[in-house]
Amino acid sequence: MIRKIKIILEMIKFEHTIFALPFAFLGAVLGSLLVNGTWPTISQWVWITLAMVGARSAAMALNRVIDAKIDKANPRTKDRAIPAGLISTFESIAFIIVSFALLFYSAYQLNMLAVYLLPVAVFFLVIYSYTKRFTWACHLVLGITIGIAPLGGWVGATGTLTLDAFLLFLGVALWIAGFDVIYATQDADYDKNVKLYSIPSYFGIAKALLIAKGIHVVSFLAFISLFFITPLGWLYLIGVLISGAIMIYEHSLVKPNDLSKVNVAFFTMNGILSMVMLIFTIGDLLL
């Protein structure tokens, strides 16, 4: 059982929860202070964390089940747990059910708006895995899906949604979409050959990298806008500028004729960026 759990956690890249979890916390902290004038309670921290873990775990495991045949045929992904026979589809589905149950129960412990919005979250968690079959905009759908994290944190802590929350959502959604375009460059030729849709396979790698840059510019502007419409101060702005520099560095690592550093850009730098945004925002709010 322990071995199976380890395989599942590796399959869903559990450690990459660090991409979205800091933004869920950021949404919770910012929303709670702006709307309620107080910091989130310990109970809210716990249930928001468990809801995020449940949502991401369910989505990633579902993606692996839905894409099992595609992964098996792709040389880059053929050694993933399901196509390699390390875990069965039944075991993966059982894990998905438990993960969704954790999400639902956690939302119920927070507030009723979180419960009412669950169908929207679940829709995007499920539909994303199918979008590469019919639209190159799949990256934007992934962005929306993970961008729900700060909205979830905001709703979980406040029971409300405001313009500030949606600007934070926009920044995160486009940040995720942009780096997913970069990640997808690795499969551009394969996707084109098997008629799967992505921006790199549809527009070519060079244009895809330009599109990713444009998406990240808008993401950066969304984060900047929060400085002007909320009480966030200069420390937050410094965090945003550092995050912008990380995005620039991320793009400098990947070139149309050299994709060898895609994983560095995708995993390492994005983990750093999300933590920078959380730390500088909380630091600003503490001052």
C-alpha cells in the first residue's frame, strides 16, 4: 500500500503543488484582510490547504487516466505510472474519488459560497484533460483551472468575490498558461503528428514562445494592477518586479532551437516565483 501511494504521488507530481498553493494562501490572506480586516483563522488555513491538495491531486490523477493511451504512445511520457503498468486505472480512479471527497468536505467546512462554486471548479478540473483533443487554447483552460486556486483561497477565507480577487485570478491564470505553452514545446512535433492541439504544434515553436511572452506580459500587468487598486504597498511591488524578472529569465532559458532547459524554466523558476509572490505580499501586509 505504501509503495502504491508513493507511485501515485510521483505520478501526480505532488511536490508541484507548490505552484498553486502559495497563490491560494495569497488569495486567502489578501481577501481576509481586505474584506474582513483580519488574518485567516487557523481553521481556514487548514481547510483551504486540504481543499487545494484534494483539487490538484484529483485533477492530476484524472489527467493521467484520461491521457493514458496518449502517454503510452509518446516516447517522452511512456514511462509514466499507468502506461508503464506501475499502477492500475482502478487504483487511480479510487485515488481520484478520495481526492474529490477531500475537496468537497473541505469546502463544506469553509462556507456555503465555496460549496456552491464547487461545480465550476470541478468542471474545469475535468474538462482540461480533454481540451488538447480539440483546441490549441488548452493552455488557457489549464490557466483558468489553476487560477481558481487564489479564487478558492479568497472565497474560503471571506465567503465573497470581488474585483481584486479576479485580478489576482487573471494574473495567476495567464502566468500558468504562459509557462504551459513553454512546457508544451517539448511535444510540438509529436502532438502535430497525432493531431493533438497545442499552441506549439499549431503555430510552431518560435511563434509559441512569442505568444508565451505576450501572455506573461499581461499576467505581469494584472499583478501590477493590484498595487494600484488595493492597499498593497512597495514591498508587494518589489515582489512583483522580482517575479517579472524571473519570467524574463525563464524565457531566456528556452529558445526555438534549444529546448534542453525547459524543465528548469518550468519547475524550478515557477516554484520560486510563486513563493516570492507569497512572501513579499505577506511581508507587505505585515508592515
